[in-house]
Amino acid sequence: MQAAPNRGDAVKYAFIWPAFLIVLVVTLFPLIYALTVSFQAVRVVPPLPPRFVGFENYETILSSARFWGSMWTTTIIVVVSVVFQYVLGFALALALHHNVRGADLYRVTFLLPMFLAPVCVALIARMIFHPYLGPVNDALDAMGFDYVPFLTEAWLAIGVLIVVETWQWTPFVMLLMLAGLQSLPEEVFEAARVDNVPAWRRFVDITFPMLLPLSVAVIFIRLIEGFKVIDTVFVLTGGGPGTATETLTLFAYNEGFKKFNLGLTSALSFTFLIVVIVSGTVYLLLAQRLLRRYA
Amino acid sequence: MSHIRFAQVTKAFGEVTVIPPLDLAIEQGEFMVLVGPSGCGKTTTLRMLAGLEAVTSGTIAIAGRDVTHARPGERDCAMVFQNYALYPHMSVRDNIAYAMRVHGVDRATIDRKVADAAELLGLTGFLDRKPKNLSGGQRQRVAIGRALVRDPQAFLFDEPLSNLDAKLRVEMRTEIKLLQRRLGTTTVYVTHDQVEAMTMADRVVVMNGGIIEQAADPITLYEQPANRFVANFIGSPAMNFLDATIDGGSVHLGDQTLELAPQDETRLGNRGAVTFGIRPEHMRHSAHQAELTFRPDVIEPLGAHTLLIGHLNGAALIAQVDPRFPVSVGENCTVPVDMTQAHFFDPQTGARL
């Protein structure tokens, strides 16, 4: 009788183990190590022996106004800038898709911001919005307005951060939405044109729903990426004035590399991870309900 | 007055002219099929009528109104596309109702029209399905339903059956034809399939290289093709073409002589070189019969009849004979030729003599 594949054959483990070991070493080990650290009091300066403290680090974080402040700041920056990125990116993609004159040139120029290092972008933005030396205030001055303290006033600084994030990441959204637009079947739109459906209805009823799955994915990527924002904030405002523009990652950085409070920093990282996972899941659940109506 | 009229319409893509001046008149209620090989300009012609391609020069009129520069939506045509072009995120019901909804038709009318169309096309059980959950034939029926609820001036079909399997194609062919008869809507139908063209059309336009080779009813196309291209394109298997000379009331094919039918003899006289055309199915007994001897290389029994495929004087030759015709591969055989069905073409211009 022809035997079924031998389930006891030990050689199959030889094929599984290398991959499993690599995953274990590169991904799981650091993660688990960080998790254990988050339950300990670890200080590098002054060096103290690690001490198990249970959930103390997490309690400290959750009861810290600075944490909730950074959470709020991050959420505002991310949500508002992603909304702008999506709307502007989609609009630009539509414009390029419909073959504006010189679309090729625009396509390249529009992508440039995405290729720049966020640190450079932040440095340039810092110059542009400088209270006394920046061209924005020069222009306001020339028009007879007062100087605006863009980077030293909490709400203005957050506004500038939103502008910089939007400027840098709109091209990413545009690129993906343009690819999505170009993958849509042309005949569907021709059918709508022949049926005398006006352009705006074609967008609302056909283009937008057909690109909804892509939109959900693009926004998801931008939200996750956005939550990790640190370089721009670090260079542009350093989290100031005070901690008014401090984002979660910058908060973690300050705790870890300025106070060398590694236990608390690990706990903060995990709190951050939980925040991202929870908000990501909520977003996807909501998106799923929306998609089920269309797809 | 004709319902749709192309007057001196041309189309050029950059330097390349794909449609030289084209004139075509389609009558009210007529089922007109544009047929031709790939790249013959039939789809471009249809898309110009729909307004999806701009006309380079000339005018197009629908129901007496010049629509040359009108937007597609202003022309009141309904189009069915090769890939169905259904809205993938809408149910069958929404697909059919969408255009009416956009134009503010009241709910009761929409519901009635959708129900009627679904009934007519056998889609009643599928109204709440999405296109991806339908078969190819059902999708095409939805596309047709979407067109017919609009009560347009004209239906435009762009190779609607080419994505369907052979059996379904034959069924849909009949359905579309019946539907058009019932509705009496002027229809322009593009296909590369001559069988589809012949079976469905009131009138067939055979196109080649942007030029109309012949526009006529199917039987005229078959019996009196205007030229060698039409003769070759219409009919399956295709007509045989052999170099011949006409002299003294007979056709000379190499060393074989076939006597002309009396009406051809008076019409043609002594011609010298011609192209002799005979359809495989006309190699049969008749009152004015000649005989042709050739050597078949392949024998294809199809049941109802048998095809003998071989060569004569270097040209391919196919004969359609009775299944019990005595023949074997590689041996000369003599088949009858019905000379009343013979065609003669000018070897230079290809025009029928």
C-alpha cells in the first residue's frame, strides 16, 4: 500500500528550524527582551542593578500628564496631516491622471519631497518659518503684518509640523493613488460617459468607491508611519515650547537617551505599540464596514 | 431619411490616417453590423459614433441632429462593451438603474424598468448580486440590460460576445437579435466574426483598412461579393482562389478546362488572366457542372460533410464533399464544380467581374 506522507519524518523540522531561528533571533528576542526590561527599573546613569518592579513603569506612564499630552499632540498631528495628505494627494493624482499639460514634469517634481530626508526637510522648514530670518515672516512683514512666532507658540508650532508632514508625504499618497487610478478599467468610465453621467458623479459613484480599498490601505500606512514621527519634531521644535509639540516617540527618546531611564522607555515603547495596534485595529474595523458596502 | 449618417468622416491618430473619408447611412430600426479583420477601423468607427473618439473631419448625424462635436452623453446612444464595463462595486440592480438614478428618474419608474429588463434578460434572480458573482453570459446580459433601460436612439455593441465561450456566443447571438427585433431600436454592432455578422445583421458593412469594401445584406454579400476581399472574408471555409484564364467559353486552370455557365460566358467573353473563385460548398453537382482534379493532403470528416484540403497549381484548395465521397490522402480525386456559383475577379484590382 502506498503510504501517506510520513508524519513522523524528522527531516521536515530541519527545513523549518533555520527560518524559525532567524525570526527568533532577529525579531522575537529583542521584543521579548524589551518587554522584560519594561517590567524592571533599569538606569544606566547612575548605573543601578536591574530590579523587577512589575507594572510600576506602566503606572508611571499612564498617570503622567506628559504622556497624555504627547499622545494628544501625536494624534492631532497625524490625523490632521493624513487628512490633508489624502485629499491633496488624491486631487493631484486625479489631475495627473487626466493628462494635464506637462504631466511628466509635474510627476517628477511632485515626488521630490518624498525623497528628501525628514531631517533636511525639518531644517529647511525651520529656516523658512524662523521668526526673524524666515521668508514667511518677511513676506508677512512686507504685507504689513506683525511677525508670527511660528515655532514658539504651541498651536502654531503644531500647525507648522502638520504643514511639513503634509508637504513631505502628500507625494507618497499621490503616487499610490495615481497607480490606483491607472489600474482602473477605462471602459467602465466610457460606459458612464456614454450614459451621460456628469464628471463629478463619475468620481463620487465610480472612481472613489473603486479606489476605496486602496484608500484604506494608503491611509493606514500613513497613520502607522505618522505615529512614529520624531525627526521632524526633534529638529523643528525639539518638542517645545515646553512639551507642547512632544510626540510619543520624542517623549520615549527623551526618557531613554536624556534620562537613560531604560525601564520606563521600554514600557513607553510598549504602550506606544499598544496604542498603534488598538487604533490600527479600530481603523481597520471601521474601514471594513465601509468596504463591505462596496466591495 | 437615414437615422444615423456618417458623411466624409475621417480619423487620424497623429500622422496615421486610420479612416479615410467614410460615408455610411443606417436606417431607423436597422441592425447594422460592422465586420472586418483586426485593425480595419470598425471599432474606431463605432467609438466615433459614440463620441469616445474625436472625428478628425466630416460629420456624424443621429436622427437628423449633427452630433459630430457633441459629448458622448449628449448623443443618446447606449453602448455595450467587449469587457462588459459593469460597475464592479454595484449590484446588478444598481448597475442597470444607475444612469436613470443620475438623471433623476423617479423611483417607481426605475423599479419597473429594472424589473422589466431583468425579466426580459432572465436576470430576475440575480438582481442583488455583484458582477463578480456572475458568469460571463450573465454579465453581458447585465450590460445589455443597462443599455436597454435607457430607451436610446441607438444601441452600439463593441464585440460584445468575444469574451464568451462558443456555445454561449451562439445563444447570445440569437437573444440579441430577437431583442433588437422586439425593440426595433437602431443598432450598430461591431464584430470580427463573420458568422456573427451574417447571422445577426439586416445589413453588413465589410471594412478593411478603414475603407468600406461592401455594405449589403448577408445573402448579397455571400452571393455577389463586390471584390476578392469580401469573397474571402465572408463564408467558412473561405472561398478558393485560383489563377486562371478565360478563353473560348471555358476557364483554363493549368491543363484543366472548366466550361463556363452560359450567363457567365456572355458576360465575360474572352478575358485572358482572371482569378477564379469557387466556394468549397459549391463543389457539388449541378446543371452546369464541371470537374476539377486535385490531390488532397488532408481529409477532415466533419460528419455532415467532409473537407478535402490540398493544392492545385501551387494554390491552396478546399473542397466540401459528401461524407461517402470516395477519396484517399495523396491520391488524385475529381470533384464536381457548380459553375453557376463560380466567381471571377480582376487579378489586379480584385474587383468582381
